[in-house]
Amino acid sequence: MTYFSLAHIQTDIQSGKITLPALVNQYLQTIEQKKHLNAFLEVFELEAKQRAEEIASKMASGTAGKLAGMVIGLKDNICYKNHKVSASSKILEGFTSIYSSTVVERLIAEDAIIIGRLNCDEFAMGASNENSAFGPVLNDANNERVAGGSSGGAAVAVQAGMCLASFGSDTGGSIRQPAAFCGLYGFKPSYGKVSRWGLIAYASSFDIIGPITHSVSDMQLLMEVIAGADAHDATASQLPAGNFTKFEPKQSRYKFAYIKETLEAEGIEPEVKLATEKYIQSLLAQGHEVQALSFDLLPYLIPIYYTLTTAEASSNLARFAGMHYGYRSTEAVDLESTIKKSRSEGFGPEVKRRIMLGTFVLSSGYYDAYYSKAQKVRRLVQQRTQEIFKDFDFILSPTSPTTAFKLGEKSNNPIAMYLADVFTVHANIAGIPAISIPNGHDSNGMPIGLQIMANMHEDDKLLALSEQLSKECLA
């Protein structure tokens, strides 16, 4: 049986319809049956079985945590003590984490079972999961199409019934876009809402950990567990985390803005545009207010994003030099050749490209022309976004201009690949929460996603709205 919510699992366990060890075995069997999708890099089979027995006893005695019964997969850039983590890169070959991320610690404390680590684009750099050193992840809806990226393994693992939920990271859409491509819910929290301690950094001022699920209720529960301040992470917000499972909306009808340029953008597929327009009409029919707005900074979002994130990647990835851990070239003969050859052989083409771009925009002759200017425009985007939220509760757009494209279709065109993030990077630049929710399918049967953004730290309000919309069956 395929489960789509923790509540259903817990009900069936309590009634004796299924046991937790049997559920874990079911997931393990599905992982084996669907290993051709390449979602998992490693399965923690024995550990998951042992945890299932322990937690089943706690459930029987009434002492289990709130996530008892939930089986979770982790993107391969989230650290889990005494387990391998590689960011799907050869440069971290054989590396075992010596500590757990704060997110993992909080999940385990509430009796979640972590079943394995999931494939992703190398160092979370990509929009299709084709940049992994371990090969691409295949979309379970159509194995000739991409899973989305960079959290493609995290999305497909949930889509294919290999686990109930997963955790990915979102730097510019890496949770929301694969969730959209796989017909799931994908949530990017406000920057600082979730600790980044134990997340292998790509771009530190953009990165955030978030969940991918079948249901909003599971997402609310997971956010309640993982959100909140953390002494290990100076960028984690000190504000109250939010009351995700018991949030009480002050209203039932809201004011939505949609950026009209997103529906007029060159490259948006007609069926994606039509699905978004139908959703808007559904909102209006339910009594919500929806208004089109112009956002003239939209063409600058991708240049801002790739200028700043590559600069931060250039700095963050300097630590991977073949000296202390991970891959070291067998051709190395001295310090200089160790660093040069280890990095040249250990990093994939896309990571090298972004490191070089970042080094370029940070160089003395171009810092003011590119990096400094991008920071100024980023501030302008944040200010303009805040102005929208003075008059509106939420901002709508398609999650992606297309549905899942074919494997290899954009591999030789980096610019076309970067434009896959054109609608999602807005939330990361502004630091605001955003969710991708399922919005039907195209004529090829591929899922379409709708993105909703809320004001900074209104994560609980955004998830409450998403739950409301799921019950109103607007999609």
C-alpha cells in the first residue's frame, strides 16, 4: 500500500493493519524495485530496520515522538554522523561525517527513520540532476525525463514511494522545481528559519533546508520539528519559529498578486501558462482577490542570482583541495600539484564553471562591476518585494516555465538550464518563504507546479494557506 501522510500511517499502525518494521521493509523493497531511477546513493537498510523495531516498541508504550512512523530520505549534502556524505561529488569520495546537522538531530529526536542518502546535482548546482558524479536521476512519471534539480533524488524518492518524505536544500529553486516536476509539495522556508548547520554550503546567503512531501500536513509537522534558532548557526533567526500545526488564520480569503511578466515570459510552455490561469480563475471563484502586477526587475533575477551564488561558491568550495579529506589525485607529487590535480579531477564540469565564474566576478578588476552591483540590485529586489506585501498577502507564479524536460535536452546549453530557475530565484534573493504545489498535468502526463510566495517569516501562514487550498481542491 502507498501512503501519502503520516496520519494515515500512524492510524494503520495503531489499528494493527501494519507494523512499522513491515512498513520499512515495504519501502526497502520499493527502493530495490526502482533502483533504475538512481534516486538513492546509499540505503541504510540495517539501521532503518533496527530503528523501526525500537520505535515500534516506543509507539506501543506511548512514549514515541511526533514523527514516529515517518520514513525520510536525506539529500546527499546534509550531514548525518557516522554516515557518508559527498554532495554527489567525486571530491568528497569516501568522506564520513563526524557530526549530524541540526535538522537531522531534531528529526531523530522525534523518532523519524532516515532510510538513506539521495542523489543530487553536484554541490547542489543544477536544475535537472544531470550534474551528479553518480549519474542522473530519472523521473518516475517518465524515465526519459529529468527529475529536476538539484534535489532530484529527494523528489523522486517521495514520488516513487521509496520514503514518505525527504529533505533537500534550496538555493535558487532546488526543492520547489523538482517537487513541481514530480507532482509534489516542495517548501523553501524563509532564510534563517531552519538551521544550516551541517548543510554542505553552496551559496551561504541563499541556501536553506526544506521538506518535500505528498501532503501539506506532513510539511507543517516537519517544519514544526526542524525550525527555530540554533546556537551552531549565526544566520539562524532568533525569532519564534512559528506555530505550524496549530496556526489559526485571521481570515479565509486573501489578496494574491501575480507578476504578469511570468505569464508573458518567452519560453513559458502554453500548458503551464494555461494551468496557472485556470488556478487564478479558481481562486477568484472561491472569493479570493487576484491582481496582476508588473515587476520590472524580473529580467535581472537570473543575472543577480548567478553573479552572487557563483561568488559564494568560489569561496566556499576553496576548502576542497585534496589535503585533509575526500579525493586526492594519484598524480600529485607536491603541494601545488595536489591541489590543482585533485580539484581538476574531483570537481565536475558545472562546478568548475561556477567556481571560475565566481572567481571572475570577485577579481579586483571586476568586483565593482559585477559582484558589488549585484548586491545593490539584490537589495532593490528585496525592497520592491516588501512593497508588494504591503498590499497583498501572497505572490503567485508558475514554479517553472516548463514541465520536466527530456534527459540531455539542455545539457549542452548552460544558459537554457539556468533559465529553468527564472521564477524560483526570486524567493531566495528576497529571503522569503515559497512553496510549490501540484497544479495538474500537461498533455504528456507530466506534473505542473504552482509557486506561492509569502512575506518574510510568514512560513506558518503560507503552509496554512496551502493546506486550505488543498482542501478546496483548486488544482
